[in-house]
Amino acid sequence: MIMEKYIYKQDINITPELMARINELLSHYPEDKKKSALLPVLHEVQDAHDNWLSYELQDKVAEILEIKPIEVYEVVSFYTMFNQKPIGKYMFEFCRTSCCATRGVEDLMDYTCNKLGIKEGETTVDGMFTVVGVECLGACGYAPMMQIGDFYHENLNQEKVDQLIADCRAGKITLHDK
Amino acid sequence: MGRKILLDKINIPGIKTYEVYRQNGGYASVEKALKQMTPDEVTEEVKTSGLRGRGGAGFPTGLKWSFIDKKSGRPRHLVCNADESEPGTFKDRYLMEYIPHLLIEGMITSSYALGANLSYIYIRGEYMWVFKILERAIKEAYAAGWLGKNILGTGYDLDLHVHCGAGAYICGEETALIESLEGKRGNPRIKPPFPAVNGLWQNPTVVNNVESIATVPWIVLNSGEEYAKIGIGRSTGTKLISASGHIKNPGVYEIELGLSVDEFMNSDEYLGGMLNDRPLKALVPGGSSVPILPANLIFKTANGEDRLMTYESLSDGGFATGSMLGSGGFIVYNDTTCIVRNTWNFSRFYHHESCGQCTPCREGTGWLEKILHRIENGHGREEDIELLWSIQSKIEGNTICPLGDAASWPVAAAIRHFREEFEYHVRFPEKVKNRDHFVHEPFEKVRHLVGKTIV
């Protein structure tokens, strides 16, 4: 069996800005509790690396936090927001739990997938879009909705999805609040 | 108009910013508590108020505070649970997004009561933009001298930080949240020891919901006695309700506990009635974990009394004919909803979110999801309904944390109140092939095919 770590390669670049942010996060915890910063640090590192975390990158995080690599792997594999494989630049995460399902998210996901020519969980060949169904995002009163990057797009319908896709293609969608 | 305690200032332009918040009386509770009250006096006021934990369990907040171990001499921590992930619940997000300083003010006053010098707000990772809002608000509070060393010259020190999760419902359970805050997988701990003795980094810790903490400033300023005057019996004060589903006006509402369910659902001040005026079929009053109620048990209890928005009234009749106030995630379903499909949806959620630590939950939630899925898709068997009942009863009470119970209750309640619908799915598989099978032909129109009346 070929392990995935040999299939996907990632350029690792811990820029001075990223390191400064990591140090800022580390300052929020007692000196001997660096491991506590793991989740916030992983978010920052992932955001700066095309939204996924290779084993090499996880090893790098372990080095920075002075913990064992396994302590990072077990966390990355537990939490759904960490991606272990490359994904599309724009990941459409549709909430599919009850309240959103009640307000028609399943039809809207079908519509979006058809429009992009992919199935749920897949990425378009140009690497632009990934569509996934996720569990409750806490926007039940504004259903149906999806998350792209750090932001929510709510009260969706087909026209709004069309517009979002067009805006993504035109580079008008902000992914992260930095 | 009901009284507003948490949302009374939400419409003031710019209330998100420190300056406007301060100009409108913000941080007054910190001044009062730190300068005029002892920590124990603050705790006493919260006890007197009767405030109950707003995250779902409804445990009295003041009592929880009084359990914190002050004798060991170890550092103490207050952790705010902002991991709001219960399907149907989005109130904390609203509060944090639009009036972040209220939570920070509450964190300072509450930390002072507990003698905590290092406190955290644990927010779910998906609320990343709210995380950033809180980060900025905390910086403003530091700059204005409300956080840091020697606050207001009183000698009290407090550091407050916001910490983000990464997409795990289980981290809303307080011991899993603590594990996650320590940089680990969110596996709940066995209790005892309780966090009040052994919490974050083995230090005494109190974990409270956002709404509970945001209520503390009002209690400190106006007294616990005043707070206890609002509401009915042991349901004191106001509660944020997140309303969603087939209603005209979904959103977050602050209500005085004791409002009738009928008024909340149907008055224009609140939900404004059913979307497109379709008939009401069912209600989940407190987030996905609580039992679903059929239409005949929503406005009246089994005894014929008016059903009220209180902890007691919503649970009147136990699980046989009642439900729970829970987190206040109020989900309304009309007659086009398929209860089997909805229950499958919830079971998929719990299966996905089970941390995998306890066998009954890890395996049982998967069984529930698979069996419900096959019934919903027309591949069910008559004995599946008993099998579902049996599995849910074997998960409940047999797990370390309440996720197992939360996964069982919706299934049990759906079978209890909507058994005919499950039978219909099993007996008429060709009629349920499409997922919108009740949209054009609501169950009421085909109920006679099952050949029994509801008991």
C-alpha cells in the first residue's frame, strides 16, 4: 500500500508573518502549555498553505510547538476542519443538518454539483471548487447556507449560488479575515 | 413586549465597538463588582438570581460556581463554552457577533467571582469570523484597562483569550472542551473528578455557556433578586431562543421565561406563525437532542394545561408526552416534513459527531443511521422499528458523556409519537422512493393506508 504522504507534496513556507502570528497565539497560554495552542496554530498554518496539511507540514507544527508528531496527527485526523489532502481553492461547505434540509439544502446541493459537473465530495478539474456536505454550522435560522473559507453565505437560492460561483471565478470572494 | 436583558442594546448603531458599548453603560458591572463587592457576594447574587445554565442542561450557574475548589491554592480558570453546535441553536453566535463586549464584560465579572486570573472563550472553529471579532474586542478591552494587571487599581489581574476549535460537536461537552483546549482530541473525561476540582491543566475550572455569562453583568448591576422576579418558578429570567424551520420569521429572540408556546409561535412579535400557512406537524423545542413533540402536544400538555416556554412546562409529562427547553433551539416542522427522514438526518449527525470512545455510542449511532437510512429509502423491514427501539435504549445511559443520550432521545421520541409513519415507510416502499415524498402528498392524506389510529 502506498501511503498518501508519498502521493501529495506540499511546499512548506513558514513566513516571518506567519511565525509572528504563531508566537502571538502561543503567548495566550502558559509557557509550559505550548501544546494548548495546537488548534489555533493549525488553523493559521493551514490557511497559509492552500487549506490543507501534509504530514511534512504537521511535523513542522510539532517542531514549533515542541511536541511529538503523533500528537499533531491524532488531532488533525480528529477534527473535521483540518484537511489532509489538497482541496479546491473554494470549498463550498453546505450545512445539511435538519433545519437546512427542511429549507431545501439537498436540492440546492444537487443544483450546485450539477452546475460544476462534480459529485459531492469531489473537486473540479481546474482545482477551483470542492463541494461537501457538512453537519450543523449554527445558521439554522438563515437556511439554506454554506461556508466558504471563514465566512458564511446565508439564505441561499439558485441565483445566489450562481452569483457566488461567478464571484469566485472573478476572484471577488474573500476567504480569510486576516 | 417582553423584557430584554441581553438584547436591549443590540440595535444601537456601533454597539460592536468598545466606545459605543462603554458610552451605553458597558463595563459598569466590572466597576461595581471589583470596587464594591467581594467575589463571594457576586456568586451569592448569581445564586439568588436562579440563573440556570443556558447551554442546555439547565444546571444552576451560581451553584456550579460554588463548587470550584478554592482550598487547593491552584490557579483557577473560567472557560466560556462558545462551541455552539447543537442543531437548531445559533443564539450565542448572534450575541458574540453583534455585542461582543457584553460577553467580555461578563467574563471579567464572572472570573472575579471565581478568583480566576486566566480565562478563555472556546469558540467553534467554523465561527472563525466571530473569533476575529472577539479577538479585536479583547484587544480593545486590554487597551482600555479592563483586562491585564491590576484592573481599575483594585489589584485584581485577569488575562482573557479566545481559543478556537476545529469542527467537533463533542467539544461542547465541558470535559471534551477542556481536552480540546489542552490541544488534544475532544474525548470527554470520566466524571468525577469534576472540572471544578480537576479541569483545565488539572486546575479547578468552571465551564459556562455564552448566554449564562452574558447575563451576569445585568444580575450584578440590578441584583439577583430583581432577576428572579422575571419568569415563573424555577425558570427565572429571560432566554434566547433560536427559531428555525417552517416559520415566517426565523431568527434569535429574547423571551421572558413563562411566555406561552402558542404566543411565541403565532404572534407577529415573535415567529409570526407557519411559513405559507401550512399545518404544523411537529416541534423540537430545545435543539436536536431533545424529544420531538407531535402537534397535539405542542400548545397544551397532556393534562390540557397551556404549554409554556419554561424548563418545567416543556418537560411536563416526562419523555412520554413532554420534551425539554434544552439550548433553546426551536425547530418547527410543517406537514411536508418526513419524520423518518428527519430522524435519519439527526442520527447521521450524531454518528458523525460521536468521538468513538464508548462502544455503545460509536457503534450504536452508526446502526441507528444505517437502519433509518434503509427505512427512509424504502428498504426497511417490519422488525427494524423494534430494532431501532432496542438500540437506542442500549445507548442511553451507557456512555461517558451525554452524546449517547442525545443520540437516543430523538429516535425514541420519533418512534413513540410517529410510529405509523415508520410503518408506512416499511409497508409502502414504492411511495417513499423520492426524498420529497410528503411534499405533494402529506402523511395525513395517506395515514389511512397504515390502518391504525394514533394512540
